[in-house]
Amino acid sequence: MLKITSLACLSLFVLRCIGQTASGLVPKKYLSLPLGTIKPAGWLSDQLKVQAAGLAGHEHEFYNYVSDSDWTGGTSAYSDIEEAGSYWFNGLVPTGVLAEDAAIKNQTQSFLDYVLDHQDSTGWIGPEVNTTKPRYLWGRYLFLLGAIQVVEADPSQADRVVGAIWKFVQLANTMLNNNNEGLEEWAEARWMEFALTLQWLYENYPNGQEDLLINMMQKLKSTGSPWEDIFAEANFPKSATDGMTSPFGDLSWHGVNIAEALKSFAVSYRFTQNSTELDVASAAWDIVFQYHGRPSGSFAADEFLAGLEAVRGSELCMVVETMFSCVLTLLVAMVVSRWRRGSYLYQVIGDLKYADRVERITYNALPATLTGNMWSRQYLQQQNQVAAKNMNPDPFPRDGSYSNVFGLEPNYPCCTVNHPQGWPKFVSNAFVVTSDQSSLVHVYLGPYSVNTTLSDNNHVAVTVDTLYPFSDTLTTTVTADKPFTYYIRIPSWTSNGTVSVNDSAVQAVSPSNGLQSVAVAAGTTKITLNLPAEITTEERPHGAIAVHRGALNYAFDIPRNQTVLAQNAQQPLAVDLQFDATAAWQYAINPSTLTFHVGTPEGGKLPSPVFDSGLSPFTISVSACPINWALAGDTFTAAPPQSPACIGSPVNITLSPYGTTRLRISEFPVYSA
């Protein structure tokens, strides 16, 4: 007997069973700006340049999965356009544009030209050389997302690129109508990635084929993984999934699939027009982070969902995909509904918990899993990570012992080619426009410049001067042809924030739905925001705590030495690095002694790269005492001991932003004086 526990579940069940009769797409609450309209400034511009100068910007020159020699095709399941090339292209297009790197732009243009020049006469994208493999759709989805970004940055290429996309879409439609040809388990799990391209076509280049596009979206959803059931409270795993069997198949608990699926309800709401999908979306976000969340902003899945223990892993691919899902969900926004006289009345608002989540992941989990120069990356990071080396035994039941080494390709290669999308997509979605195009909204705080035209031909230029999140102050200068309302997100962690306009008297911020509005006049307006935050602690398993201030999670940066395990023969900067602790890390802390410290960056600028040990101007000191804290294996910690006894006199230790650490303790046992 089917048990329906809520109106949301009932509505989604009905949709899956009988389909959706509504036509068209629900407009987004917020509109994204074309790639290149928003540019990073200050330290954030430097961070994009560090990425361009690191592994991301050079792997095409030597890394076999995306090098020139592999573009002609191949039989590897991971080669070329099957997946690796698509991942790389999707992240390197915006990297080249935002870092203003001519070499990367040339690489991505050459890749685009090659793929489109070799499009099959049937419309199939990508070369098929010496292979009898079936045509699977999934590997093409990410190429399409990259191609869309090319058109945004360079509209002169629209005719050629959009024509090629449409040829592929027509073929994919035929395949889907031919007994779901081209779908396998990965395509079924990640159907929403293709739906994004179809929605972009619908809004920009529909070619009179709106009904076909909507029908394809419906088909993808109906044949895809049942994410509304997977995320349901009754079905969702509330602990590490080791030894458990999913009723929906293994890939339903796969970490990267979960990360991508978090946007599935926002994507499908636009064509189902069923507001309860977004209620389910909100609940899905909450349940993932309740049972698997990390203080760094990410969640735990060392291949599959891994619970709350601090030594379990979070995959780098999962980090950047969660960021992108946050971005997409916020653009569509949440819907608050109430029932009256047989119909729903809707008020569309932006639920800014997604924006808070994006910042926390971007400023913590993302940089922590790469070396400061971004030449080496992990497959899995840990909240408590006391070594990065070949772990025998290792704490990851389904991933290899090399998974937390910093290197070119620890464990699987996917994160090598996929990680570059993180920083540039964060930047390119830092500002949005309201759906009526009359107002600009600064969503993800940091240093930027923006040039755009709002409704009524209102030319607007914005510069944001700030060291945020390594400073609490943002100075924004807006130049506009005509008056308009400018909005700035006020993060939920802000305490006693203030705003001043044109050096007027300082006033307390008064956000509505998380947004501070400022009436901007024609001409130049200066906005000064101060967004201080209190030190807060987060309860973690075993009586441990995590420490936060503002967007930053704080950790004890364990002193370490470095051993080069391997070096690429073609590129000596691509190295595998082992890190070992050179000092004690077995401490309990007294949270009542947490004290925030602000350093003064030399010349008012942050060092480069800022996400490296000892370089942050923000630190927190705390009283800590040495304790007995065992290793569960040779290279990873046991769970934090609960209410441990001090075995030595207290000392003061310094906590640094999590993203600047490579070995760390970030979930601490607690003692009281």
C-alpha cells in the first residue's frame, strides 16, 4: 500500500505518474549575466590568475585525457569528449575569459573548433574513432554547457555554435523517442545537466521548437533517477552508507550525483510549474547537510554518502558541483505558496541559505583541497586531516588509499579536469539581475567590477573594493545613467552590520529577505558596508566543536614537511606530494577563550596565493591543552575523544582559515578550565 505523507510528495508522485500538462518555462526570479560581464578584482582576480597558471591552465599541454593528442578520439571510457574533454572545456572557458588568459582562450577555441568540425552528419557531437561503443548522451552534456558560455562571452560565434547544438538536440530527441537510446545510469542520474541546455535554447534560440524542448525536458525527468524519492525523509540515509543497499541503485547515493541532483528540483520546477518541487528542493538541501554536512560547507561522500565523522572524505568534484547547484537553485528561487479558493497564490522570493552555502564552500572547502599554487589537488579532503599520504589502512571504504595525496591524479582523474569550474563559475554568478531587469543584486561578496545595461537603457558600472572574506568592509562605487535600486546580500552570520551611502551617517543594515536595498541616483554613488561577525561554534559528533567566524571555518594548521612522491615526465610542476605532521596536533580547546585577531596586510593587499599557510590576516587564538588522542590507522585520527583529560599545561594555539590549511584539526575536543 502506498503511503503519501505530504502534499509535496503527493504532487510529485502524480507528476511522475501522469506527466505534466503545463507548457512553457516559469521565469527565473533572478537572471544571470553573460560570461565576462562580471570580472574579478583584487585578490579574487589574483586567485583566477593562480588557477590559470597552475594545473588547470596547463594540463592540456601534457595530461593525456585532455592533451592535443587525445582530441582525435580514443577508445578509453574516459577519453576526449566522452567525459574528460567536456569537463575540462566547461571549466576552462570561463577561466580563460575571467583570467584574461590568451593561451587558455586559444586552447578552448581550438577544442571547440575541432569538436564542431567533426560533428557527425547525424548531429552527434564528438569524434568516433576506432570505437564500437554505444552512443551515450551523458559525456556531451558538459560540452554543451561550455559551448553556451562561449556564446555568452563571444556572441559572434552564436550562429555556428547554436546551429551545432540544435543538430545534436534533434538527434538526441530522436534517440530518446527510440526506446530511450543513449541513456545509461550516469545519464539517468544527471538528466538535469541536459535540461539546462534545453532551457537555455528555449529562452534564447527556440527556433519555433518550444514544444519539442519542453517534451524533451519532461522525457529526461521521467526517465531519470527519482530524486524526489531518494531525498525523501523515509528513504534518505542518515549515516555513512557502508554496507547499506540503496533501493534506487548505487548511484543514487554517489556523492557527485547527489551534488548535481540538488539542483534537479529547481530545474524541473521551471517546466512542471509545480511549486512543491521547490519545497522538496529546500528539504533535500537540509537533509543532506543535516546528516552528512561539513563545517567547511561541503558534505561527506568518499564515493558514497559518508555521514558526519571528521576523517571521512569529501570529493573535489563534489565540492564544485555543489557550488554550481547552489547557484542554479538560487537563480530559480524559492516559492512560498498558500491555498485559497481552489488555487495556489505564489510569492516568489530568493532563499539566501543557498548563497550562504556557496560562500562557505568557496572560501573553505574549495581552496583546502588544492595546494596554494593549484598545481596539485586531492581526490578527497578530510575535516581532521593529520597526514596526506598513501594510507594503509585508509578510512575510505570505497576509495583508494592514495585519495588524500595532493597530486595530478590521486584515485580517479575526474577532479583533475573538473575542478577548474569552481572559481570562475562563482565569479560569473556573483551578481544577478532581477527578472524585470531593473535592479542589480550583489549575491556572493568579494572584490569585483561589473558593467551592464539594465532596463530603460540604464548603463551601470560597479566596482567593489574589499578583502572579504579576509575583511569585514566592502566599499562599492556605482555609476549609473539613471536611478535604480541596488541590492546587496547580507549574510546570515552578520552581527551589527552597518551601511553608509555617500559618506552619510552610518546606519544599521535592514535587509529584507536577506537583501539590503540602496536607492542609487544617477551619477556616482558610494556605498560602505561593514559586516562584522561573532565567533560561533558548531556542535559536531563526539562532543567536538567546529569554529566559525563569518564565511570562514577555522582550523589548527598542523606544521608539516613535504615529500615528492612522483613528478610528471613532461611537466615537472605536476607533482604528487606527501605531507606529514611535524608537530603535535592532539589538543582539546576551551571555547570560552576563542579570540579573534586582525592583521594588517602589507600595502593593504593580500599575499598571493592567499590560500596558503600563514598568509591570512584573520586568525583566532584559543587556549588548548594536550590530550591523549589515538590514531585509528597509521595516518588518520580516531574520533575526537569526548571530555578528554588534559595531560599537560594549557598553551595558546592559533587557528587559521580552513582553506589555507593542508593538514588540520577542525573538529576539536573540548575542555574547560
